[in-house]
Amino acid sequence: MGGNGKVAASDEVIENEIDHGPLISEMRAGEEFIGIYLPRNISVGDFKDKTRGQYVSLQLRDRSGTIAARIWEDGQEAAEEIKVGDPIKIDGVVEIFRENPQVRIRRFRVAREDEINPERLLATTHRNPDLMWGKILAAIENTSTPYLRGVLERFFRNEEIASRFKEIPAAKVVHHSYNGGLLEHCFELLVLSETLMQLYPEIDRDMLTTGILLHDIGKLEEYEYEYDVDVTDAGRLIGHVVLSERMVSEAIEQTPGFPPKKAMELIHMIISHHGRFEWGAPRRPKSLEAMALHLLDNLDAQVNRFKLLVSPLRESGKTWTQYDRMLGRVIYAGEENGLTVEENGFAD
């Protein structure tokens, strides 16, 4: 298909365009463009008129958001060329379908590596990574329980693990779904936990801190990413809750003097942090620290989720999101407050 002149563009058609095209958040109806984007959620559909064959539905993504897209010709063949996570260079036009923008892809080809600017494609945390990593190291230093600190150091003093932890998203979608997302999520949980532990001194500070830093450690094995986030076979078959339990259990076994009862308490926090069976928790929280971890985790995840939904709308002056099927409602965006991350005190 790459050179047939129908759907997939030959190199000559879009070779001379060096710009990545408009950011998705800036696309306007009627705009024609050539640009590079990440394909997601690729599927093939049949036209009602069977003589027309099939078409492709997909989403395009860059650092600013996502937009629905369609390829109306040679659908099956086009779908076989496009791979999730591999950027594509497209010649497209923005149209309106059922009151929402949608890209009609007229031509495309897989983007070459020398054309790809990862900073245009990948959203990244707006918080200062060095500040966040420093907060995590300080939390480990302040962990006075030797065996808990020992387990934490087995992870965070390991350069390979630490490097991956700093970069990986906390999710493919929903919350903290950008580079540095897992680091940001754990940093925010540490900040939130400080007030909670002041209000409830009965909470075992060291145990809660350890649970915060290790509850999602399995995501290092659940996700893989280059230009986009994808779920590994281990992630699909086992999931990060069980992967986290395995990794933490192995670290506990390698840590001298770790009391068996405390090991059960920590593992319980790991496997119950989703809170409910229907949310993927093998056990519901049954300890003070486990409940604290679950509620902190859910608070941070949901607020971040709403922020990711409303921020693009505030920037464009819109008031309401589209209907969100996972949440079962539309979300009110309100007005931009004008504050940056720096002005909120987490820049450096």
C-alpha cells in the first residue's frame, strides 16, 4: 500500500514536510495538514454498502491529547500497516462528525526515526523530576524501621530500577498517563500522606511510606514504552497488583530480619490498594495503613484524572467535556485559574 497513491502516501508525497503538524489540541475544523502522530485503538469496520469494503477507525495522539480519525479506503490493508506505538506521518483534514472533530486521513506512511520528535508526541510531567526524586530519597532516609528501609533500598538504590521508575507513566490512560507519571504519583502520595499522618498519628508512618513507594512497583513490568505506552504480556496476563506483590515478596525474602507478620501486613497493603474486588483488588483493605493507602491512592488518581480531562478544555475556553463512558458523565471544566505548577510550590 505504501506506494499505490490511494491511502498510504509514497515518500515523495509528504517527504518535504518537516514539521510535526499542528498539536491535536490546536486542530480546527476544515484544517488541512501533514503531521506525525501516534495511532491508538485501531479497528476495522464494514460499510453498510458491502461493495465499499472496509474502513479503519483509530485515535491519533500527541502530547496535547487525542482525536478520532478515519481511513475510508482499503481499510483492512491500512490496518495491517499501522501498529500501535509506531508513529505515522499523515496527510489529513479535520472534519466535524456528530458535533465533534475528527480527522479524515487521506494518505499516510510509517514515520521514519529521523523525522520523529518524541517531545511532540509524549506528554511529560510538569513537576520538577529532581525535586520529586529527592522527596522519595528523603522519605527512604527518614524510614527508621531497618527492614522496611532495607526493602526500599533494594529497589530505589538500584540504578536500572530507579531510572525506569523516574520515566515510566503510571497508566496507559486514565491518570498520570505520561512520562514521569509514576514518579509524580508517588511524590503526590507522599505529600498527601504528611497531613493524614499528622491527623492520625496512630498510622505506622514507616509502613505507610513503604506501601506508597512500592504499591505500583509492578508497573515497571506491566508497561513498555518508546513513543507510546503499551501493556506487556505480563501486564495483560497478570497485572501490576500481582506483579508488585511478587517483586516485593522477593525483596522481603532477601532482606535479613524481616518479621513474617510485618511481611504479611506490607503484602496486604500491596494487594488491597485498589480497595474493591471489582477494581482488581484480591483483598479489601483490612488494616489502618492499607485503608490509608487505598484512599490516598484513589484520591490522587481521580483528581489527576479529572485534571487531565478539564485542562485542555480550559485552555481552549470550553466548559464541558464530552461524555466519558468510564465515568458515566460529562465533566465541568470551569475556568482556568491561571496558576502554574511553579506558583503552586512544586517546581524546585
